Amino acid sequence: MSNNKYTVLITGANRGLGLEFVKQYALDNYEVIACTRKINKKDALHRLQASFENISIHTLDVENFLSIDQFAKTLTKPIDILINNAGLYPNSSFDDINYEAWLNAFKINTLAAFKMTKAFLPHLKKGELKKIASLTSKMGSIDDNSGGGAYLYRSSKTALNMVMKSLSIDLKPHDMSLITLHPGWVRTDMGGPNGLIDVDESVTGMKRQIGKLSIKTTGQFIAYDGKKIPW
């Protein structure tokens, strides 16, 4: 049994930002529940787990809502922080639209974060910190959109922003604090090699914003460096 004071659940934990979240929270002695769609015992997540006693790895496919419900039923411990990190970036343009992929983008980038929040709300209520962080993107800001295109990704992240804003109001009576985070343009598989910052800088910043989050600041759309982003 772990004696760690706090527990964090992270989706999409096998690579990129999710993997860095696992590492940084493990270093801070949190009990880390690292969720990944497929178990691969040779991946970077399992190599990281070998260095820590406070990381547990679980199969969780956020695209499969039954999978979310089943995992929520089997998990009995309180959760202090839920990080909705799992997501995808489907390419699209005005001349290249796949409507099935568009629906799937909404399911994974928007609906899954709501489903995770609802399924694990009982666990969060039992936790001390009662915090939910969802990774979005500046590309989901309507005010900031000056480039057009990216219809699938932009719209699914804009919808996520609205869902989290509504949840921040509906869950306030439960002392639940929510934050919607823009990680910056990060050098990851999703962000590509031309990103402006590394994963450690992005996650260090986002983790700092989660740490500062309180019921007084719930419902904000903030970048990793603390700057508020217009909706």
C-alpha cells in the first residue's frame, strides 16, 4: 500500500505530455494512476514505472465509454486530481473533410472528458484536492482564430472548453475546481518537431497552474505559463 498523501489519475499517459505528467507527479510523491489505451510493457511508461513504486498502469480506452465505467467501478480509492490529457489531432481543411473522423474527434476530445469527469466524480468527492484539469488548445479559442482551417480539431476543442466551463459551474457546490489548459506548441508526436517548447517546460507550467487552482479561480482557460486565453 502506498503512503502517498495525494492521488492523480492521468489519461493518455503512455507518451508525450501524459508521460511527463506521470513523471513529474511521481517525483512529487503522488500516487499516480497512469491510464493508457493499450498495455505495452516495453514502452517508455513501463520503463518509467520501473524507477518508481508510486506509479500504477491501467488499461483505459477513453473512446470506449463502457471501459471508463468499468474502470471507475473497479477503482475504489479517492482521487485528488483528474487530468484529462488523452486526445487526438485529426488533419482537416475545407477541401479535405472526413465526417466520421469529425464525430470521432468530438467523442475523444470532448465527450470523453465529460464522461471521465462524471464517472470519477464519486472518487474526486472523496479526495482532498478536488481538482480536474483538461488539456485543450489555443486553437479552440474562437477569439484567437486568425488562421482558419483545422475544422475537426478546432471545433472539438472549442466544445471541450464550453463543456468544462459549464462543469465548473455545476460542480462548484461540490467544491470541485476545474481548469482548461493550453499546453503551448510542444515538440511531441502530436505537436510535431517544430514546436516552440519541450514537454518538460509545458508540463512544469501546467502543473504549476493546477497547483494554484482553487474554487475562486475555477472555470478559467489558461496557458501553461499562466496567461489567460480569450474564449
